[in-house]
Amino acid sequence: DLQVTNWRLVWQRNFQVAKPLLLTAGYQFREDQGNNPSNFGSPSNRILSSHAGFAQAQFNWDDRVLATAGVRHDEYNAFGQATTYRLTGGYVFKETGTKLRTSYSTGFRAPTMNELFCVDPSFPTPIPNLKPEKSQSFDAGIDQWLFNDRLQLSAGYFWNHFTNLIQFVSAPPVIGLQNVGQAKSEGWEASARYAILKNLEVHGQYTYTLTRDLGTSARLPLWPVHSASAGLTANLGGSYLYS
């Protein structure tokens, strides 16, 4: 069985520059130590570690014009270096309770310890050496508040492009995790929240997603086209401590 020990150290500092601008800077160290004696011939011990520095600027003018810009640089012991960033923007029409929003970001996801050790003797082929997953993402949407902010309606469009997407494949002769060279997903989503009472809220969400492996034009497995959820949230307050 896989045993993982995780260590994490995070330092973060905020700097308020005048009223509309908040700057954030920080550092993160993370180390995962994994051991799997039954890894079927592969190395049973692995150590994944990374150092990261990050910075972000948040701009808020009169709760009407909103923007953020952030950057992060990671150095991995097993996967090299990666620099990613994220930009967001929004505008609030206070008179109508409407918010327009958009964002663009890049991503870098190193294989997890579980994915690197994901080997099953029933699979006819071994798990290949996984490469880090890279991505580009864009979204745009609108939020609308009604009935004295008790009801929130949201709708938006999203688009993602992946390089070396880590994907589970179950089509012989390949069964297991592998990297998909180029892939994309895009779609629409809608959600609603309604405060029935001060501490009681009902909410629902629906997402329509289209995916493609750009090398084969096939739909990505295990990605649903339609997904929906609904729930009821109650905030009862108070606290309980037992020792």
C-alpha cells in the first residue's frame, strides 16, 4: 500500500497601497515522501519537492472596478521549472446589481504521488513516466442579484487548452494513466442561489462541457457532457469543543 508523508511551509505578506490596491507576496515549500513496497518492480520510494514564489496585485475602485494580476514561479526536483500567471477583471453595475467578469490564466500541474504510483497488476501494460500537465484557461460570465440580494443568478462560458493532459485510458493495448499531447474543453455553465432564510440557502448548478483530444478528435473519456448538482445549506452557528 502507498504511504505518503507531506510537509508544507507557507509564508505570505500583504501590503496595502493606498485604498484601492492590495499587494501580496509569498513563498511555499512542499515535499511529498512516498513509499510503496508493492510497486510491482518499479522504484518503491520517491520524493517530490518544490519551491515556489508568488506575487499578486488586487485593485478595487469603489467596489465597482475590480482587477487582479498574479504570477507564480515553481522549481521542482523532478519536473524542472514553471512560471504561471492569472489575470482577472470585473465591473459591477451597482444600480442594477449586475457584475460582468472575465479571467485568463496559465497552469502547470505536476503528477501527484498517487498518480506516479498508480500501477495495478491487472493492467496488461505498465504506467508510463508521466509528464507535467500544462494548461491555458479563459472564462467570461455575468452575475445578477435580485430581491435585495437574496437571489443570485450566474451564467458563463469557459475554455481550456491542455498540453500533456494526464488522463486515464482504458482502451487496449493502453490501460492506465498517460499524457494526451493536446486536448481542449469548452462549454457553458449556469447556477442559482436563493436565501430562503437568513441562515438557510438553496443552490443549484448545471454545466455543459465539450472535450476533444486534438490528436485523434475523440472525446476525452470520463469527462461528462452534462453535469448538475443541487443542495441545501444551513448555517446553524455556534461551536462545540470536546477534549
